[in-house]
Amino acid sequence: MNYYLGMRDPKGEAMVKLNGRPFDPARSQQVRSHPGGFEWGYWGSGPAQLALAILLEEVDEESALNLYQDFKWVVIANLDGEWMMDSNSIRSALELLPR
């Protein structure tokens, strides 16, 4: 099971950890690159990159590419401040996405 934690550094920049370690957007950017790094709380490119990165950890690449924009709209865009989620909550959210 994976655990994700999102927070802001003292400058207000987004930081995400996966299982307690810094979560790098590089892998997800190789699959599909959105400008900037990770972000949340709105519907832009940073939230899209975060949604894709998380789904690449949780499901196969094809499914991640098919679902990440909806996951962004339903989950990532609605995160606020510091947040935490795990594999179980992600799978539950995926069941709610339009098919």
C-alpha cells in the first residue's frame, strides 16, 4: 500500500511525498508532460501531472492515461492545504469516476 502526503514548503511551493520520500514527477513527465511540477486545488497542468503520477503508481500505464484527467477533476482539484491519501482511498475514488 502506498501513502501520499502533499504539503507546502515555507515558500508556498508544493511538495509531495510517496511513502515518506520525495515524490518526483520525472516518471510521469516521461509518459506525458504537463508544464510545471506537481500542484493541487484547481484544474490546471500541475494537478494533471500529480494525478498522472499517482495513477502510474496505482494502476497500469494505459489505465492511468485513460483515467488521470477525470481523477484530476474529481480528486486532485478538490484537495486543499495539506492532504494525505493512500492506495485504498485512490481505488475507491477510481470506482466513482465516469466510465
